Amino acid sequence: MKSRKIRTTRRAVSDPASGLGTTGPLLVLTGRPNVGKSTIFNRILGERRAVVEATPGVTRDRLYAPAEWAGTPFVVTDTGGLGGGDGDPFAPLVAAQARAALAEADVVLLVVDAGDGLLPADRDIAAELRRLRRPVVVIANKADRRTASVHEFYALGLGEPLPVSAVRGEGLGDVLDSALALLQARQPADPSPVAEEEPPRVAFVGRPNVGKSSLVNRLLGTERLIVSDLAGTTRDAIDVPWQPGGRRFLLVDTPGLRRPARIAARGIERWSATRTFSAIARAEAAVVVLDAGEPCTDQDKRIAGSVVDRRRAALLLLNKADTLSAAALAETMDLVRREMPFLAHAPLLACSAVTGQGLAGLPASLGAVADAYRRRLATAPLNQCVRSAVALHPPASFEGRAVRIYYATQIRTAPPTIALVTNRRGAVAPAYARYLENRIRATFNLEGAPIRFVFRERQHRRLVLGGSPERRG
């Protein structure tokens, strides 16, 4: 079995369900639950993107990600598969997600368990795929087991079953060679896609059942994500492109975060929580979704605090606003502002995923927050802003000496990072830094974006902002 390395690519992936074109042909993984689809998905990507557990039915929504093999870029999709167990309330929804992905597939990767052998459920799935009339590669996973039987899968009538060990990463080279050969037989090679600026990545975060998936579905205008009243429905971070009015975003629906004490030390929920924090770290902006019925629990504050700690742009979204009167809604929004002063710079919107109330202005607000996060400030206007702030309210003295701010310049974006040259490092008090931050944010319309200061001690004679030239010491 081959074990050639699969190359990943940073091209932005486009979800066909969103109405956008893909960056390459679409390969869709399907099969019974717990045959190793997510492990193969992760192996193709070279990273642990999908949740993997021994428990059947872990994957629910479909995951899209870009990869590359033999110089050919493609998109691979993990699904929860078909033939879920009886008694699982999510089985019909998972199957619907899988069938939606299969309808878009250029090549289907049917995963079977060589250790279990050929089962009736495998035959049922194969029959459905034959009706779909898509090229299929049969992957006989777990072929390294002593009980493995590969040849019996010829009976599916879908061609040669390829032996694979996803755990060891063996045999996937043959699988991808076969898949790309099927693609080339179907269509001529497309020219290389034109590189585009990656759209802002926006993570929807919050407690379980505050309506994150419902909001994303409402924005997309389609049931892209599984929605249920049961807590813990979403188990992985799901990337979904969105293009309102021509502006491109990549929305990331994340699992709800419960209090740390309620999360088991191991298992699916622990991994889901890790995926949520990873999604925040990968995003440029986070939409902190709150429930209008109880908008400011301690857990809401922890989640919002994690966004601040990672210096991501933020927007507060109060969902289920349709359940409150106008007076109660205004009072609740005031409460959110009082309870979350550390996000005073973030826009606060009220909405309803059920009725669509308040969502019309969300694209513009998200666009403004994302633009602020990436904004580059010209040095001259920035210094003028700081000079005016210092003249209006000079910094307090430090250890008996006046504090001087000589110069300001932006040294980085995402988030906006500003170097302030002073006469002494550590002399500017945190409260004064917040004052400068608020003045800069108001002057340059940086609502929603954090501003980071880097303080540097002056190394040579320089003009004092708001004062006269001064010599060192």
C-alpha cells in the first residue's frame, strides 16, 4: 500500500451548497457510520480537522476542505454517511446532509470496513450510488486487520476495492490516483484558478442552543446545518461560504460551549470544545451569540472573554429577540452592555433566527468589523490623533517623572497594532492606554476591532507629540 504524502493547499474552499463555485473537483466520502470516513478525511488533509471517536454517528454535518494531489487541487467532503442506527434522532438529518453532498460530487469515495466484511448496509448504499450515476472509488479501510477481507467487495459492482489503512496512512495514494483518473476521464483539465484574497473568516460562538446553526441557516437561506432542540447537536466547526450582496465571508458554525466543569475530561464534547477555540483562533472575527431569555450568564462572559483574549474582532448578537417586547429588549441590551464592558467596542445587534428580524443589517456590520480588523492607518493622521489626545488629556507621571509620547506608527494589521514611542517603557498606565485606544477607534472607525499597543522606549532625540523637542534623559 502506498503512503505518499498528500499536499494541502491554502486556497479558500467554496461550499457548493452556498451557491459559490468550488476551487476544484469535489470528492465526497460516504459509507456506513464508523467505517473510518473522518480518519481518511483527516489523512487527506494532513491534520485533525474532523472529530474522530470510536462511537458511531460522531460526524453529523458535512465538512468541506481543500487539498492537492499530484499537482491537482480538489475539495474533499466528509459526511456522516448513510444507514445510521435506529433510535438515533439525528439519523435522517445526517443522511439528508450526506445525500446533499453526494448530489454535488464529481467522484464518490465509498468507505467500507474490511474487518467487518461485506454487510447488507454496504449493498444498500452501493445500490443508491449506482442510481446516482457518479464515479465511485471503493475504499476497503482497516485492511491491515487480520480479519480483513477485501475481495468480497467486488460484489458491490462498483469496481476494484482498494485496500487502505487510514490509521497508518497507507493506501491513500492509490485512492487519490484512482479518483483523479476518473475525473480526467469525465472532463478536460480546467485552467488554474485565479488567486483571490481570502474572505474574512467569522466564527459564530456561544452556549449550546442559543441558535448559532439556525442563524447561519437563516443567513444562507438553506438548511445547510443540522438544527435540533437537543443540546450538543453541532459537534464540529463547520466552514460555510456566504456571499451577501457580492461581499464574500466564510462563516464558521461551532459547537456550543458548556461550563468547563460540565465537560468530560475526554470524549466528543471535550474535542468539540477544542474545535470551537481553534475556530476562534483561525477566525478574524467572532459573532458572540446570546439568548435573549438569559443574555449574560457567566458562561457567556467566559466565551466572550476568550474572543478578547485571542484579540479577534467581535460582534454581539442577541438572538430570539422576537420573544421580548420592545421595552424588554431595550432593557436586555442595556444589561449586556453593563455586564460585558470588555466588549464595549463591539457592535450589539438584536435579531431572530426564526423570523429573520434584525438580520438585514448583519452583512454591513460584519463587513465593517472585518474591514476594521484589517485596516492600515496612515502614520501622519495617526500621529495627529495621538497628539490631540495627549494635548487634551496628558498621561499621568510615572515615578515622579512626566510621561512623554513621542511618536506613533502602525506596525501590523489583523488586529491593528500600534507602536508608541515613549520616554520610558512601562510608563503608560493601562487606563491611559484604553483612553488612547478609544480615541483612535472613534477617529478611524475601528468599531469591533481590538487595538494592540506596543510600547517602545525612545532611542534618540525626537519631537514630542503635543510639546517641544526634548533630549533623552
